[in-house]
Amino acid sequence: MTSELLGQALVEEATKKSGLIWVKGAGTAARALWHVWHEGAVCLVGDGPGEQPLPGLADGGSAEVTVRSKDKGGRLVTFTATVSELPSGSAEWEAAVAELKGKRLNAPDGEAMTGRWARECRVLRLVPAGVSGPLPDGSLAEAPLPSPATTRQPIPAGLPRLLFRKRRRG
């Protein structure tokens, strides 16, 4: 009983303090998502234009959530969660969206974003169902997800001379 309570406390405190969590839905790779901790669960918004994708997270399904340390970035705790989609306009949805709205950075539509979320996005609640056992020894690194981003090109050969040349005093 005591270890169960300590596990719940660790999940809550770590998730509250971390800006990102890694969520792995059914049949998908783990994905970094921004979130808020609200009333004993992780709340997420996504799957709409300009918002984070939430693949593999279905109402009534489960997900594996990994929380990282805010200070060092290392894995602190992993837990399983039950996924539920909040119906738009419900009291639970309104409360979750009020919290999410305060954490959303660089929203393209400012104050109108909650209306857009109601029309075009999903708001999910991930309720912790149990803390996994001890953390694995390996890195659990996975191949990067496909992206249109490109890698940086080599720097031009003359750039170091321009950057590191001594300036003459005149």
C-alpha cells in the first residue's frame, strides 16, 4: 500500500513539473507531447490544425507515459494510463481547457483557440492506472519519426576566417 501511494505521488509530482511527457499509444512510437496535470490526470489537446498529433490514443484505450526530469532530462517514471476523450462543452472539458489554455505557447489565434479546439481538436485525459516496475537499464532509443525537416549543410570553407579574424584597431 505504501509503495503504491509513493508511486502515485511520484507520478503526480514528476508530471506536474515536466513540460513534456513521452506518450506511446496503441501501435505507435512514443511521442513527446506538452500537457497539463489537472485533477489527478494528464490532459492533452491535439489532432487539429496547428496542434500536436495524438496517434494511437483512442477513447477507452490505454497508453504508456514516460515522464522526464525537468532538471536533467532523464527518465523518472513510466506508468500506464487509461485514455478518455472529453466531450466538447462538458464541465470536465471546460476545466481541462482552462488549464491547457494557460500552457499553450504561440497559439496562432490567441483567445479564439478554445473555440477552435471545440470544433476541430480532441481533448484527452490520461488517468494513471499503475506505475511500471523498475526503470530499464537500456536507453530505449527509437528511430526518429519521419519529418520534412532537413539536416544542416556543412559550413562554407571561408566562414571560420571571417568569424575568427583579428580586428585591427585604427
